[in-house]
Amino acid sequence: MKILIKKGRVIDPKNNIDEILDVYINGNIIEKIGKNIKEKGVEDFVIDATDHIVAPGFIDVHVHLREPGYEYKETIKTGTMAAAKGGFTSVVCMANTEPVNDNRSITEFIIKKAKLEGSCRVFPCGAITKGLKGEELSEIGDMFDAGIVAISDDGKSVKHSGVLRKALEYSKIFGIPVISHCEDTDLSHGFINEGVASVLSGLDTVPSIAEEIIVQRDIMIAKYVNANIHLTHISTAGSVDIIAREKRNYKYITCDTCPHYFSLTEDATLKFDTNTKVNPPLRSKKDIEAIKEGLKNGIIDIIATDHAPHDLPSKDMEFNLAASGISGLETALALSLTLFHEGVLTLGELVKKFTVNPARLLKLPYGDLSEGNAADVIVFNPYIEWIVDKNTFLSKGKNTPFDGWKLKGKNLLTIVDGKIVYRDGLI
Amino acid sequence: MKKKVFLDKKAIDRTLTRITHEILEKNKGCEDLCLIGIRTRGVFLAKRIQEKIKKIEKKELPLGILDITMYRDDLFKIKLPVVKKTDISFDINNKIVLLIDDVMHTGRTIRAAIDALMDLGRPKKIQLAVLVDRGNRELPIHPDFAGIFYAIGAGEEILVKLKENDGKDEVIIVGTQ
Amino acid sequence: MNWTKKDLLEIKDLTKDEILLILETAESFKEISLREIKKVPTLRGKTVITLFYEPSTRTRTSFEIAAKRLSADTINISASTSSFVKGETLKDTGKNLESMKPDVIIIRHSMPGAPHILARTLKSSIINAGDGAHEHPTQALLDLFTIKEKKGKIDGLKIVIIGDIMHSRVARSNIFALKQFDTEIVCCGPATMIPPYIEKLGVAVEYNINRAVKDADVVMMLRIQKERGRISYIPSIREYAILYGLKKAHLEKAKKDVIVMHPGPMNRGVEISDEVADGEYSVILDQVENGVAVRMAILYLLIGREQ
């Protein structure tokens, strides 16, 4: 296919580009980027991107596609459709499927399914330990050969420090990061942040130190063995402080946060809406401010969604029993754009957190619009207002606390490998 | 809105005096008699009657306060009334209970009051005294003693005001007639 | 003022005026329990269901008597005998009950937010009779009623709550209710059982019972449980009783006309000594009596609410 995207504001942080340019896609690569590219008349699509932003397709380093095993919550097909709608051209899917992705055959299954039915690129993340039990390392080498880009026991923390050390050491063989879910389960009794909201609601709590202790521990072990550690879904001011301090003298630390950690406080849980139940929990105002600061000054490198779709029955019950997680792929861009509207990030910085930085972490040849690169491109507008309606989500997971919110900023077009996989009626 | 004073302060007092004498006449004195005022204005009238009887018979009759809200037949069809306390601290068994209210209209309030009294005991007799009977019964209940009778016309309303509650004593007719 | 709320789920939802309306209405209903015929026809033909997932004699009986004295029909459902055991969700149980057209469902559950699920899904009025550690609104209302009855007022009082504050729905509801008035509240208990950030609600925290009860007008004792989940919050009941059990000597530091309250059931000799439980300062039995009147008032207001 030949696609010409005209007159959009091209923001390509890796190549330091931020100007009105045309993008010419031929087949599955970006053939040319330049001013006033002439139409040849043989184009399959000519897209007028006036007033819109043209950016590299976003890369989400943390999603749950639920397949195999939980297809009633989401499938690779529906999850990638949701990703494409949200502006993501690549996603990294976590290993807590059923069976767990702790061996080659599950990794191959996921990759094959994604090739057949996926609307975007899928890079599996392998489990650190067999069955996510936190005891024995899984066959990481075999999985690496099959295509994993990172390892993580996400959903859980690796409790045994000795096992984590071995995992970090072993990951060096393949040069892949260990993605760490930081939670000290001995300190966390419950489901919501320990703060004023928890005093009001009487729900069992998760103190911020439950995350911070493991953030510190994991960084120290990674430093000690000189391995690459990525801390995922960080949510507290304390975590940001620790990471800021440690980054000063060790450079192989990266981290990500999710849109809900800078959009909602613990107060959202006061009416027991299970759509606000997420792990780590929504935090205090102070933590939100620190997360925004962390994004602004680069301590937090990446924004990921931790897309965690659930079927309605799993959420429609008592708060204590309900499943944890937010279906986030389709609201991530707009929620993140509030950071731009609030002056916390420039558009370039925002795009970087979704493109250059994830690509660097995972050593992927994507995340920028260099000529000759794969044509993973999105067109979005930071000003279009829309109202979140969970019933229009392409994801099977309608579990979002943002239903009914008026947001500013919408993804309009997603091209993966030169093919249009999502197009909004407005463009 | 036309307003006409039907009874002024003096007239109300005279009427109450007359009712008091009628009560004593019918009951041949005040043996076994007790007074129960229906909230809110019935209570004040009951107190006045109690004082008048005291002057005449040199005896202070027991006085009770009855709130009939919980026995109303229209309770959940109207704006929910505030329930006030019932305070009848004496035994009404075998007594002649004189119920006192300011205005009698459909008879439903008195029906509720009688049901309430039945739950409190078994009086020997129940009698009813009202200051104003405005007719238009919906139930076959009638006062034994009535101050005045006034057949209310269309668009008219009769209002009883008492000093204890409303600042002055008067019975007025408001309406378009 | 008029009552307009369909449900009573949280004290946090009530305005001060609404609290006062309940207390005023309860005063009028209290007298009925003193009559020989303890019944008025007010809620005749209305159906009240109590749905208790946690055991309780006191609260459930109190609601049942309150409903019956107002001539309503009552049905009691407890978890051990219900479809809950067969795995039915709360929402489904609620919907099944709704087809019997109850006017009010009173629910007690071990999890915060459970009554809210019913309130969202059903047309019936829902009363929260205790949801986990969250709230127990009718208990707080009867506690306020008792305080007002004994002290003549609520403003200007010092109230001390002693016990496992962290896990107590009684403590929470009382704090929310009392904070609507001009009160000084002290929370006393082992540091392990006092939630961090509770000072943000406007209460003081004190770990020493002697300091806590100084000049108190009201002392409210809470039940104690040793284990909560995997770890223990206190080393033993014995140590708790020594440090935080209320004894007569403590009351000497309080005001002369102090009253001692307890939501029940009491662990005699643990959080409260025999002599205090049965002593002159105890209003524990008044609380129970007032519970019926307060619950009658609530049933009356909910069923008769402006729609």
C-alpha cells in the first residue's frame, strides 16, 4: 500500500523532528518524510492530517492480553484491536496467562496467534519463574529464542530475594530487562492505599512502603549484579524518590507509571466502585503530584497502561472480592494528554515516553519515523473532546473508572507495518 | 384574598366557657373525667378547658397530649409529617376521656385518635369537644360539644389561631366569598 | 425538613439536620415501647427483610422488634441457611428477594460496600446494619440518641473511644456522626489498632488509657478480637485487658457524670470490667432500649420518604 499523510505536525523525538511535514509510506516502510511531498496519483490513501499530530506508533510495555486461558476477559484479537484504537502499534503482553507463559510453546502460541489475528505487534514477556511461583527460573533462554523481549512475574513480586538475584543475573545472558512488579505482600493487607480514604471506608490497606521497599530492594540487587531492571507501574512519591536517587549513580534503571496513577486519587474508592480497584492501588494527592514531577523531570521514563481487562461478573461484586485492574488501552492517550494540557510535559516529551524510551528498553527497531523504518505510524489530535463510553470499547474489558469522563485528545489513525489497522471517522 | 374574623379573642373565651359548662352538665360534674388534647392546637384548648373546670369545680383534671400521626389513614400519601410525642401519663381505663381538638372536618383525625386511645387502654366513654365544626364529614363521627358550626363554602378556609401557638387568639375565614 | 434518601448506608451521607430529624423522630417512637400494647399501625402491610451474612442477635432482634411494633411484616434470612452457601452472589440474592417486593431490606455483611451493591440494584430501601469495618449507621444514631438523652446535649462533650479502632465500624460511624457536632473525640487503643491518618478526621490519638479518659463525658468501649488475618495485632488478650480494659479506677479521672457505653456484646473482664459494666455509669442497657426507638424512626422515615 502507498499511504501519503499530508500536512500533519510530525513529532519524532528520536530524530529531533517537530514540524509540519508529509509522510510517505510505501509497502511496510516509511519511504520518505519531507515538506510538500507530491502526490503521484497512485496512492491508496491520502490522509489530510492538517491540525493533527503524526507520531511513531506507541509502544505499550505492559498489557494483559489474557490469552491463553482467560479468553472470556480478552483475546489477543480484541486486545490488539483496543491497542490499535488507542494508538499503540506494539504491545508487550505479560505472562500471567493460563497456562503461564513460562516456556517456549506458550510464547510461540502467543506470537503465532498475534500474527494471525492481531491488529498490532505483540511481544511476549516471559515469566521469571516457573508457574509464577517465585521458586525456579523458567527456561528463559528457550523463550528468548522464541521471541520474548523481557521477563516478569507481573501480577506478583518475586518474594525470594535470592531468586530475584538469580533472575537478574541470568537476564544478562540475553540482554533483556527484568520487569519488576514491586509489592511486599507481608506489608500489604488489602486493596486500597493506606491513607485518609482508607480510614473513611474501612477497607484493608496497602501502605506505600509495601511498594517502596521492593523498589529499593530490586534496584540494589540489580546494581549489585550489574543487570537491567525496569520497575513497572510505580505509584508512590517514595518510589519516585528512590529511583531518582539511585539513577544518579546507576544507569540501568528504568521505570514506568500508568495513566490512572496521575489521574485519580484514593478518594475515587470511597463509594466502593470496583472499577477503581487496581494493584498498586490509587494513591494520595501527594503521590500524584510526585508522579507528575517524576514524569516531568525524566525520572519516570515510560508511560504504560497495565491494561487489565476483566469480564463484568468478576468486577460486579463486593469490593474485597472483585478482580483488580483497569482496562486502559483506549483511554491512555487522552489521559496522558492532560499532562500536556496542564503544562507538565511538552508533546515531544509525551511522545517520547510512549515511543523512544520503550523501544530503547526493549531494544526494538521501532518508536521513530526514520526513513527506511517499519511504517508504524499514528495520527492523533490533542484537542478533540470526547466522552468516554465503555460500551464502545473494542476491548472486552469494560472495567474503567473513567466512564463518562470528558477527555481532550483522541487517536485518529493507526498504521502498523504499513497497514491501516484503525481509523476514526473524523479523519 | 378576603379575610373575615369570625371569632375574636373574647368570643373564643366565651365559647370555651360555654363548652365547659356543657361538658360539666352532661357529665353531671367531672367524676372520672380526663382531658386529652389532639396535637397541636387541641392541646392548648384542652389546657384552657382544664383551667376553667378547675375554677368551677375546684378540681384539676388529668391532661394528656395525643399525637395521632401514626394512626393516620393517609400517612404515606402526603408529605411525611413529623411524629411528635404522645404524653398520656395516667391510666385511661374506665375513664371518661374527653378528646379536644380545634377544628373538626372530615372526621378522619378523630377516627385516628379513637384508634390510638384503644391501643392505650379501654375508656368507659369517649367524648369529643371541638372549637369549630366545619361540616363536610367523610365518616359518621360527630362532636358531643362544639363551639361554633360553620359550613365552609367553595374556595374558603377556616383558620384557628391561638396565642400559645400563633401569637393571637382568633378564628378567621379566608376566601373568595 | 423532609427525609428524601432511599437508603441509609453511611453516616457520612447524612447532614446534621438529617441526624437531628432521626433523633427527634426516635424520641416520639420511644414511648410506644413503654405502653401495654406495644404496637401502632403505621407500617401495617409493609414488608421488612433482614439479611444477615454475619451473626448477630442484638441488632437483628432490635430491627425485628422495631418493624413489628410498627405493624410491619418481618422476614429474617441468615447466611448459614441461605442460598449464600450455595454460591449465589449478593446481587442475585438481592434480586431474588426483590421479587417478593420488600419495602426495606436490612443487610449486615462482612465486606465494606456490600449494602451499596443492593442499594444500586434494588428498588427497596436498604439499611446498612454493618458492612465489614466500614460503617454501622444505626448503632451510631442510637449512641447519639443515648448521649443526648443522658447529657441533654451533644455539643461541647469529650468522647473517648477505646479499643480496636482500625477494625471497628462502630468507631467509624460514631466519629463521622459526632464530628457533625462540636465535640472533642479521643481514640485510644494499641498503636497497632489505630489507623494511620485518623487524625485527619479531627480526632486525637492516645495510647495511654489513663490520659485518654481524663475529663471524659462519654467513654465508648469496643469489642476486641485477638487475631486479624495472618498476624496478631496484640500479644494476648491478657495484656490487652491490663492496658486497655476499662476499670472503675479509670472512671475516677473522668467527669463525675461520665457515661460508659458499649455496642455489645461485651467481653466481660477483657475490654470492660464487671463492676463498670454493671455500675452506675453504664448506660449499655439504655443503648439497647434506644436502639429499638431509633430503628423505628429510621424505618418510618425511609418508607415514608418524599419521592
